[in-house]
Amino acid sequence: MSLKDHFELLSIYNQWMNAKIYESASSLSATDLTQDRGAFFGSILGTLNHIVVGDTIWLKRFANHPSCVGSLQEVANLPNPTSLSQIVFDDIGSLFEHRTWLDRQIISWVAGLTQSDLDFVLSYHNTKGIPANKRYSSLVLHFFNHQAHHRGQVSALLSQAGADVGVTDLLALIPEETHV
């Protein structure tokens, strides 16, 4: 399995897990969603917003790759997040709708990547303005890892609120292989 194939699997996993997380979150009251539960971004809604903010920041950076300008144009046109804890949407329905759109953008973008795209060194500035030059494939891996990290937090917060997300393992999406 190539690195690109792994990223395609992660993009599908991302979409699948987000749907599961948001369906569970949608069963809760607004009070339950916004209750500060001691997580880094406070609440379930705060953490879900942070994931959207992080994805937006990274996808806007990824859009600066010469071969990704077209595939990420709609994301590049989004307003820049104002902080890592910004509440982009204060209701789960609007956030879920945006998340669903964002996940389709991610799947489309990853599908168009080539090995030479992944070998590219991307120059960008972090949120504190510090310049960096890093391999695109390593940044894409970080992008998916960041999502999984915070979705794990949301899964725990949902469990505390009495909502069950169900199976969360990537293993559930890894296809069976035949011996050759």
C-alpha cells in the first residue's frame, strides 16, 4: 500500500469518524454540548470547533502547494480562523453541515495527490508567525493525527455525557487481504 493509499484510507476514516461523532453529539442538548468538561477546549462543541479550525488552517496552508491550488480553492477562500479556540459555529447542526462539506473537500484533495506532491517541501508560517519548511507528506500525516487526537477527546467527552460513539478503530475500515 502506497503512502497515498494510506492517506486516502485516513481521509475516508476521518469522514466516517466525524459522522459517528456528530451523530452522537447531535443526540445531546445544547447545554450538554457547551458544558465545560475540563478538556483543553472546554466542551464537546468547543473541541469540535477546534478540529474544524485546525483543519481549516492546515488546508489553507496545503492549498499553497502548486498542484493543490485548484482542489483546495474553496477552502482557501474561507475566512482565516482568529484563534485555535474560535467557535466557528455555535450550534451542532451548522457545525455538522460544515464538517460534512469539509470532509468531502479533504477526500477530493487527497484523491488528487501524487507521490511527487507528497515529496514537496511546503513553506508556511505557523499561527505565531514562525516560518517552517517541512515535507508535505509529514504535514499531511500530522493533519490526520491531529484530527484523531482531538476526536479521541470528543469520544471521551461524549461518553461522560452518556452518548456512545460505537466502534472508533481504523481497523474497522482496513480491508481484508487475500494471501498471494
